[in-house]
Amino acid sequence: MVSFLKALVYGVGGMVVVGMAALVAFQERLVYVPAPPGFDRSYDITPSNLRLDYEDVWLRSSDGVRLHAWYGESDGYPSQHGIITDAQAALDHLTQRNDIDPSRIVIFGRSSGGAVGSVLAKNNPDKITQPILFLSGLQDELVPPSHMQMLYSKAVEHNKHCLFVDFPTGMHMNTWISGGDRYWRNIQLFLDQYISEINQCKSGFKESDDDDDSNNDGKDPSSQIF
């Protein structure tokens, strides 16, 4: 009987170890799905469906992968490292263009996109200012709302320009829907506030340059992302 129990314990323990090893090995395939089952990888919807003008942009990331700045046409396959590398390529592309005001670039992400945005900000301290907006669904079934609160608490210790907004009925995939106008209104107010502040600083900087050209080193300290 004792031998049987030992064998049972060892067997269950072995299955758990194998299961955990498989989870680690295949976690990226579970999290970063190239296309949902039954759906084609291509994505026909574009901003033109909302009557928005847009530019079809192709990029190349530092690992050599050719990227399409929309869904479905990029080379390679999704992974944690790859998505972070892709995000960096997108940021570099935007900040190097002369027709885009860098002070009006915003990092926005939901779910794993929020994590990628956090890493992107950390990796580019010279380009990123500090304002952060946290939008939390209190019914999130994948990421406990307490985790978002912990992130906010850590951030606000070092940065007074943090705002936390929760949505009582928001779940992981539908907070932007269940939050209704309040969700989008908070984003709009946040952007209006901080883009306005950055542009005011930018204007003051230029006026100072006009008074004393000797202080102009050609750099705009407000050319940052938040």
C-alpha cells in the first residue's frame, strides 16, 4: 500500500513537472497567437473604414524582420522579444520623421500591449516623459485588478503625473466597451492636459531662443513621448 502511494505521488509529481515544462516551452504560442482558429491572418479593415486618412508604412526591425504597420502582413511570428523589438522600430521611425511632432506621440497599449509600452518607455528614457494613465477594469478575469493598483502605487512613488481610473464592470477584453464614453473621455482629458503642457513648454523654449540665440543648441527638450 505504501509503495502504491509513493508511486502515485511520484507519478502525479512527474506529470505536474512535465506539464509545467510544456507550459514554459509553449507559453508564447498560447499568448501570442498569429491568428485565431478559423480566421485568416490577413486583416482587411483599415482606418479608411472610419473615413480616416492613413499612410501604408513598412518598417524593418533590428532583428531584420520586415514589418507592416498594421495587422496581418508582417514577416516572422509573434513573441515577447519580437513585439518589443517591433515597438522600438515603430518609435524610431516616428521620431526620425520631419513631418511628425514628437511631442504628440503617445504610447498606448491594452493587455500585453500595455506591458510592451512599459518596456518601450523604460528603454527610451531620453524620448519619454513621465505622465502615465492607468485604466483598470475591476472585473478583469485574467489580470487581477490589484496588480494594476500595485503598478500605479509603484509608479506614483517616483512620478506625480500618474492618474488611475477604474471601471467597475470592466473585464479584460471589454473595458473599452463597458466603460462607454467615460473610458474615452478620460483618455481625451489626459492627452489634452499633458499635450497642452508640453506645447506650452515648447513655446516658452522657442521664445527664450529668440531672445538669446547663443543658447540655442538645436535641441528641443519637449520632443518627448508620454
